[in-house]
Amino acid sequence: MGSAFGFALMGMFVRLADDVGGAIPFTQKSFFRNIVAAAVAGVLFWRVYGRVNASPSRVAVVPRNVLALLVWRSLFGTIGIFGNFYALSHIPLGDACMLNKLSPFAAVVASWALLRERVTVRQGIAVVVAFVGAMFVVKPGFALAGETAAALAGLAGGVSAGLAYTCVRRLGILKVEPSFIVLFFSCFSTLVTAPFLVFDYHPMTWAQVATLLGAGIAATAGQFGITAAYRLAQPRELAVYDYTNVVFAALLGFAVFGQVPDCFSWLGIAIIVTMGIFMNRCA
């Protein structure tokens, strides 16, 4: 849930960035989101790496057989960020959020298909009902006429994020250091977005810089949280809790943007919280 709150804060800052200055390309927003995460993860990994060198009895931080898996995790994660940020910039917020919330489904299905992790009937029902609850909160209008590319980008982003989480789960099973997983992904995404920043940089106000740095800090907290969660638990156990993101987003929308949740939003929040309790008892 801490990860969900971090990503909700990130979404708030990303949305706020366009309100305190001119429109910023999604690639530029992605760069700031990743550069902060890379810096924080680099410091944390160096501290762990130093301790490993000082203690020969400890296992290596990065097993040699996981490079391909790290690349896949980073590729899927980068596509997920691009798809989500592009959708947020071109279609209604509810539609973009709905498409992004396909990631828990993708994670559960991929973990079952690729990692052979069992999904019980009760857990499957809890994930589906939680998704319905999320729809009550975001209330997508499906007004996507003329914005097919943005809708497809959001869809690809949600599915890719789920696949990335499955890779994180596998990396956790292989005992890869969490800070290195975040560092590798953040550096990968930063390098991918850097050329866009060079050739299509949009000047920003100091308020926008501060807002995007806030987005980066919040995303870093969310990234470390979700990396730790998927290392310790299976996607089927975490999927429902991922939907608390929309609960936090609704509350932040009220606190920051004055968006008052209606009765359907409160119903959705109640459904998500109930399914979280139900899932915890099923575990």
C-alpha cells in the first residue's frame, strides 16, 4: 500500500506539472521521474555493494544469470511509463487510469503462465471485484474517439507494467539485490529518454522543475515499495492492494485539486478496501 501511495503522489505531481507552466512532453516527464530514482538507487546500491565487498561470506549482489531478465524488466517498465504518461496527456484521467489498472491482471496472468504460481478461485474473484471497484472510482468515460493511439498506448502501458512486475517477482526469487533492480531499470529508462530530451526539450518554470522532482521522489518511493513487495509475495496476493492506488489518487484529488468524491467513488473505495481485507484472510 505504501507503493500505491507513492505512485498516487507521482500521478498528482505529473498532472500538476502542466498546471504550473506550459505543456511538457511525456518523455521529458519520464526523464525526471527516472533520473531521481537512478540517483537514490545508486546511493543505496553502493552502500550494499560496499558491505558485500567487506564481507566475503555474503553472496554476490547480482547473479550472472539474470542480465536478460533485468533487461526485460527494464524494457517492459519503460514501455509502461511511456504508455501511462502519454495516455495521461491525451485522454481523460479516468480512461488513462483504467487502462493502467490492467497491470495487476497482467501480473497475475503472467505469474501463472510463466512462473507457474497458483491462483485460487477466491483470489481471482477478489482481483476482478477490486477492478470493478476501481472503475467506480475513476469512472472512465470511454470517450476515446480520435484518440485511438493514446488509448492503445495506455493499454500497452498497463500490460507492460504487469509484465515488468512479473520479472521483478522472478528477480526476487533469484535473490537479486532490490536497489540494483531499481538502479538498473532507472538507468535504462533514463538513457532511453535522454535523446528525446536533447532533441525536443521544452523550457520549464522553476515550479515545474520542483513538481517533476517531486514526481521523481514519489515514484522512487513507489518503485522501491513495489520491488520489495513482489520479491516477498506473489502477484496474486498483491493485485488487490495495487488498486488502493486509485483510493489514494481520489483522496489526493480532493485535497489538492478540490475534486470531491461522489457516491460512486465512495462505493468503489469501500469495495477495494473490503477486497483487500478479504484477500488478506485468503492468504
